[in-house]
Amino acid sequence: MNAPDLAGARLFSAGLDDLPAVARVHVAAFSRSALTRLGLEAVRRYYLWQLEGPHEHWFRGARVEERLVGFCVSGISRGALSGFLSRNRAFLACRLASRPWLWMDPLVMDRVKLALRSLKLVGKRAASPGSMSAVPTWGFLSMAVAPEARGSGVARLLMEDAEREAWRRGFRHMHLTVAVDNARAIRFYEKEGWIKVPAGEGWTGTMVKALEEREGSRP
């Protein structure tokens, strides 16, 4: 397959029909992630939940020559992980059962523990509704760029689009979480003005950015 001409990438709002391509880009971009190791269908279901769940997500894709080369999900999440786990509990259990080698994978086991903690936390919140924060924040949930599009400006295009939408909705700060060993992504975020919090030793992957108004971001 010929590589696309990466000049003039077009942004669009992703929908159900785009999810298979979204899953393929995720797998290509994050080939070693725990979600990728569960297979394409698990990835597709994850982004289906981001699209259809009770969130206020800005789900955008970047297309070149009708080919998806990147996507970004940002906004207000309500159970981005826990809701996905609850909705797909049986599917994920079967997927793990059919891939016994994953039980020996430290990364997958770490994510399983995180998933169990997430579900337990949701249960506690349901029992005590007042414990949930009433102040929403605009998050940068996920961004993936196909390997052939890295360095083309697609990632910056998607990020600037998310920042404009956040500003348009009245937010002045954004936050994200990145894997601490993802040096490429961390360098990109820092170049784009994101800072680690807290700074110094013990950093666990949280970054924040103060927004500035961009052209086209007025309501």
C-alpha cells in the first residue's frame, strides 16, 4: 500500500463507522499497550464506549486521502475506564481466558489490577454520591497517530483542535496522563507547553497545560 501524501490532513468528527480504522491506528501506534494485546475488537469496544458513553467527548479524526492517520479524544469523561470495564466484563474475561499467556505479562496484570481498583472505586462513589467532584475539568484522554504520519504535524493539528474546543466551552486548563516510559510522547507534550505535576522525582504521568485563545475558539 502506498504511503499517503500527508500534506493537507483534514479533521472530522469520528463516528461509529470510523471505529475499525480508529482501532487499527491505536494498535499501530501503541503496539505494546495492554489494550492492544487484548486484540482489535477490545480496542474497538474501548473507543465505542468513549463515543457512546455518558461523556462529553470531542472525538476527532485526521484523514488524508480518505485514510485515517490519527485521532484524538478529549473532553469530560464519566467512567472512561470503569464504564468500559462494566459494559464489556464478559467479553474481556473471555478474551483473557483465551489468551492464558497474558496472565504472565506484567503490563497486562498491572492494568488488570488498575481495572479492579477502578471498579471498586466506582462502587464506593455510587454508595456515597457526595464524594464525587462537582467541578468538571477538560481532559486530553487519548491521541494516536499512525506510524507513517509521525512528524507530519498531524499530532499538533489534533491537539490544537482539542484546545480550541476546550476554550470554546469555557475551559482554561487541560490535563492528561501519559505512561512515564513514553519518552516520545512526553517530549512532544513538553514542546507543546505541557508541564509535569508534580515536578521532580515521584512523577506518575500527570501533565497540565494552561490554555491560550486560538483562532476559531470563540463560542
